[in-house]
Amino acid sequence: MIRVTDTINLDEKEISEEFVRSSGPGGQNVNKVSTAVQLRFSVAGSDSLPEEVRVRLMKLAGKRVTSEGILVIDAQRFRTQLRNRQDAIQRLVDLIRKAAEKPRVRRKTKPPVGAKERRLETKRMHSRIKQQRRHVFSSDT
């Protein structure tokens, strides 16, 4: 069991890992050893996650979630399988923790009366200034 929060624990059976070759520089090591990790976690089919966390996680993960509801995390920062595996799991846990936080409810507020009056007064002043700039046509011509 992977402990995410006080109430959420992930079963390791829900996570599948595939080791692939890393891209980028690295000399002969890159061509021989499969050190990069592709971690797959079924968000839609997970029994460990409450429904509201599941919905927030799908939205938070964005393009990393497939159309079937599977979250894919690629980890290839390090040169060893073990460290890349730990990195992928840590990134998954961090993502779920972030999704587990309930968003703060926005409370509607009204602007103070003084602020409204100041705004309207500045509008009146700008209007007066623009009126004074207008060219007055005389009927003498």
C-alpha cells in the first residue's frame, strides 16, 4: 500500500510499470539499458480514490490521461530504473495529493460604497475634460 493522505491509500496492484529506453544523450548506456519508466494508473477504475478526488485528478492531469481514463507518467530523469521508478511514483502521489485538496469556495463580495463613488467621480471628470476638448462650430461662417 502506498500512503497518499490520511484517508487515501493506493494499492500497488492498481499501478503498472513498463521499462523502456530513455531518449536523449547518454552514450552507450541509452542504447543498451531500459531505464525510463512508463507508469500507468487507472483513474477511472480505481477503488482507492473517492469520486470527487477522481474527477479533480482527471481534470488536473489533463493530457496525461487517456480516453479510457488511464493516467500515464513518464519518468526518465535519472540513469537507473530504481530512481526513475521512485520518481514516477512520487509524481503520482503528489498529483493525487493535489487533487485531494478541496478547492476554496469563492464568496461574492460587493465593492465599498466609497469606491463606487470615487469611480463614478473619475468618470465624470474624464467626461468633462473630453467635452472641453470638443471643437465648437460657430454659425457665422
